[in-house]
Amino acid sequence: MEGCHIVVTSWNARDEPRWAGIRFVCGVAESALNEKEWWGDKPQPMGFTMGVGECLLLGDKFYCLEKIEPDDVTFKATYQWATKHHDHIKPLP
């Protein structure tokens, strides 16, 4: 998404609150995703958790964690910057 690799390392789809363990890096070759060091020549990304409804800024869009199911973790492009000053966001159609 947006030139970034997102890797879901773990998730909890059974108990509330549901969460997903995420690591991501931007600006590396798409072919790096198939490598052991999928982060390319960048520092190895740190992991963190996200819950349903929480968002991650990639490029100029905010990708929100839409659902966490046993076999599916889904992100959706939900918002983008509304101004060039990055002080307001607006929903995507």
C-alpha cells in the first residue's frame, strides 16, 4: 500500500479487544517483500499492535484496520489529508 510493505506478525481474532501485531516499512523495492529481510536496506521495523478502527498513515492516506478475523486482517484507505498544511483530514469516498 502506498509503496509500503505491511506485515501482520500476529493477531487475536477470538477475544475482545481484537488486535493485530504490525510491522511496516516504506520506500523499498516490491521484490524485497519476498526476501527474508523484507525491509530492504532500511532498519528493521519495530512492531506494534493496532485495534479495529485504528489507523496508520501511509503516504497521504490513512489506512484503518477494518476487521480482524481468524484468517483475515483487513486495512482500508479511509481518510486523506484535506489541506496541504496537514492540519485536517477528510473521509475518502
